[in-house]
Amino acid sequence: MAEATAVKKPRASKKAAEGAHRLRIRVRAYEHGVLDGAVKQIIDTAARHSATVVGPVPLPIDIKKYTVNRSAFIDKDSREQFEMRIHKRMIDILNPSAKVIEALTNIDLPSGVSIDVKMM
């Protein structure tokens, strides 16, 4: 019997990122158009200072659904449903320099966009 051996290819990007510092930026917004504009600003700012950018990676959309009664008293069967969608993206910047971090802190993003920044 001949045994088949699977050859795993090493992932170059993961190997390079293991020993390096990484700036992980998570961007959230209710509107995807505003979110994509903010992500483009962040990537352009990082690219202007010659930083290595990985992403943007689209993350799953959080959907919050609310059901309310239409009337306060008599019609229990009549209800309305509302939902809020929170769109998310993740960007990694590998080996960020001080200039890149300073430029990202001074960036002016549109309202309605929230950002979480972690150094890994």
C-alpha cells in the first residue's frame, strides 16, 4: 500500500508576523460606506509612511434585532421589528514606526466610526 503524505506549505506572512510587533486596528460603524471611507483613510495614511498593511479584513456583522408592540394597550398581535447592523473591519500594521503611530493618532475620521487599537 502506498501512503499519501500531505505536504503543508508554510505561510510566509504568518511566519514574518510572529516575531514582529503588530498594530491591530478594529473599526466599527453602522453604515458600511462611512466605514469603507475611514478604512481607506487609515490605509492611505499608513502607506504614506511606508508601513506594511495587512487587510482590511471584513469581520462578521453584528445584527441587533428589537421587537416592540405597535400599540400600548389592545393589539398584542401587532408588532414591529427593528434591527441595527454594526459593520466591522480589521487592519494589521506590521512593525509600525513612531511616525506611523503619530500620523494615525492625528487622523480625522468621520463621525459614527469607532476605533479600537491594540499593540500586539
